[in-house]
Amino acid sequence: MSKTLYVGNLPWSTTEEELKNIFASHGTVYSARIISDRNTGRSKGFGFVEVDESEAEKMISALNNTEVKGRRIIVNEAKPREERPRERRNRG
């Protein structure tokens, strides 16, 4: 089984490959993704890492509040995504 971890306060220059490598040194990583602004393509400064469930707590303890490229990252278990009502846009 896998567990998804939230990673916040990432430097905007961090790539998905770099994010995956940071976590891989502490256990099995299935995927890593950085969330970007859909209009600009620029990183929003946070992402998600899918890891082996049995190693998730160890990774959180090892990496939460550690420094990546001069910024202290936040690592915790991701919360389930809430359904948001679709935004209605006036196209008139």
C-alpha cells in the first residue's frame, strides 16, 4: 500500500526528480509531483510524494522541518482532497 505525503514551502526551482530523490534516500518512493499554476506554469511551492505506507512516518520524522535549497520544508500526511463546487464564470 502507498501513502501520500504533502510537502510544503518548497523552493520554486525544485523539480519533481529532485523531490523524489530527497525522499528516496529514506525509503520507497512511487511518485512525486509539484503543483504548478495552470496559467503561468510556475511552481506553487508545494507538492505530493507517494511513498510506501510502512515507511511514511519515518520519512515525515526525518524530513519535516529540514532545509532544501535554503528553505525549511513542511512534510506531513496529505489530507483527502475536498470536493469544491465548480466555479461558474460569466462568459457574456
